[in-house]
Amino acid sequence: MPVDLVHWKGQAVALEHFTEIPERAMVVCAHPDDAEIGAGGTTAHWSRNGCEISYVVCTTGSSGSNDESMTSDRIVDIRRKEQEDAAAVIGVSNLVMLPYPDGMLEANREFLGDIVKAIRTHQPDVIFTHDPFRFDGFNHRDHRNTGITVQDAVYPYARDHLHFPEQLINGLEPYIVGDVFFWHADEPNVVVDITDTIDIRIDALSKHSSQVPGLSRQSGSDRGIRDRSRSVAEGFPFEYGEAFRRISARPRRR
């Protein structure tokens, strides 16, 4: 896989062109629309090349509105429908929406158990999620708690049978995830070519009209997404890319 130096947030970083397409991948995100923002181009590309994509959306998005006339009860239903429509555009096979309120996501045992169960159920080779260790700029608390919980769930909780043993019924078994891809990382190390799915990513994001109003092809938001994706691909033989910090799960035994 080619490695190139690109300028990322003002400094040169080495990005490896990641070309593998796994059998199964999962996105675990804090809010409706985070999945498409973080990994929409990659998941659309993988889906169209035979990868089964699962989404786990951890909150209802109950506080996600700048409309002062909006209520939490109303916005939850709106955002659920938006997420369902966006997932359909991406080509998601399994959509899990957890019931946690927006802004109240805790990195506790209950939430950890939910993610462990999702991993054991859908058995992803790769998981995409928020990078909880960002220092360059603000990082939403729900994003931090989601990212750290996913990392904990992958190692060691989902893989070891003595963690959450009550889940191991009806054929559910411990499971080892291959890689975690963190989006919006300060120091990414892999890039995926999304040239063939940049339009799909934008179309999926446009379904979240309560969050990104006016997003359409040739709009200002569209151009901004394209410009950022183009800058990620600079130096590579493709036009648009998505960058991630990839870490591999530890071997089964300590």
C-alpha cells in the first residue's frame, strides 16, 4: 500500500493508502449524521464492493436543533427518519439506534454492554468511530465517550468470554475485531479513496436536513466537503479521500 506525506492541519503526516475491503464493517457514532460526516464515503464505497455495513447510533439526537420552536419529542422522530434515509443511501444492512438522550451519554457499564453486544452480534472486521483523544479543537462529550467506549469494547470486553457472560446465549459468542478506524484524528495514518462515492456521501448527508439545511450538489456546503476531501487526497492518484487513525486490536491472549 503506497504511503505518502501530506499536509494535515499544517504539518506533514504519513498516510497509507488503505485499499482492503473487509467482509463486515461497523460504524459506532454518537448522534444521527455523525456516521456520514465521519466515514460516509468509505462505508458507501465498501458497501458497493460487497462489505456488509452496520450502524450503531448511540443517542436519539434529542437536543440537536437550533430552532427555538422545536421540542425534544419532535426532533427525535425527525432525526430517526433522517438517519434511516441516510443509511439507505449509504447501503447500510443493519441499523441499531440506542435510546440514550443527546448530551447525556456516559462511558459506563450499561453503554459498554450495549456496544459489546452489537460487536458480538454483527461481528465487524473493522469499526469506525470518533477519535476520543483529539486535542486540536473541541470534541463533543458524547463523541469522546463513544470513542473510548468503543475502544474498551473491542479490547478486551467483546473478545473475552468472562466479560458480559450473560450475553453468550442463543449462539452469541466472544468476538475479536480486526481494526478500529478513528475519524477526525489529529494524526491520521490511513486514507481511503472515496472518489467514486463522494456524491453518495453528500446525498446521504443531505438527508439530515434538520442539521445541514441547504446541502445539495453545487451548494456552498457541498463545495466545502469536496474541498476538504480533495485536500486529504493530495499527493495520491485519486481526487477525494477520507483519513483515519487506524489501530489494530490486540491478540487474543495477553
